[in-house]
Amino acid sequence: MANNRLARTNDDIQRVLSEILRSVKDPRVQEQGMLSVTRVETTGDLRYAKVWISCYGLKSEKELKKGLKSASPWLRRTLAGSLNLRYTPELIFEIDHSMEYGAKISSMLSELKLDEEESEGEVPPQGEEEQET
């Protein structure tokens, strides 16, 4: 039962943070591109929450992390106003590279498929080789 409550809390934090990240005024965060919260993991005592952020069009990972860290107290205060928790967790931000990795793998697979199709046109199919008489 405790795990179910923790999972619901993680989902609530993810939902609320996704909404309020759009209104962060720090230029280091605004200039990065489209941000999305991909995952939240909260400790069992609800003191700390690790938040994974995915950014489409990331310019500088270091600057984004600095901007999120400086906006963390405001985000925490806004989160406390939205959620009814005994403790509002301290937010620790990590950059999630899984979207970039997936896009890279997808492009590699599509290139492989194109190369395969090109090579099929050059080599005759098996069974249709010329026979010597």
C-alpha cells in the first residue's frame, strides 16, 4: 500500500511540475527549448524527489541545470501550494537523454533499412543465377 501511495505522489509531482515549469522566468530555462518531466522518484520519507527533465532542442545542459537549481525554491513553494503533502520534497534535477538516444537509434535503423533496400536492387535474388550449359 505504501508503494502505491508513493507512485501516486510521484505522478502528482510530475503532473504539477510539468505545468509550472512553463512559467519559470529564468532565461537559462526559457531559452533551452521544450521541457518535459519524464520521471519523478521520491524517497520513502518524501524529503527528496529526483526529477528527470527531457529537453527538445537542448543548447546547454550545464546552464539548464543551473537555472533549474536556482528556480528550485520557487518550484517547491508552488508545488506545496498545489499538493497537500506533509513534507514538500526538495527537488533534484537530472537531464534525461533517453529521447535523444531513441532518436539516434531510430535514425540508425532507418539508414540501415535504406542501405539494405539499395543493395537489394544491385544483387539478383537467390535461385535466379545464370546456369552453365
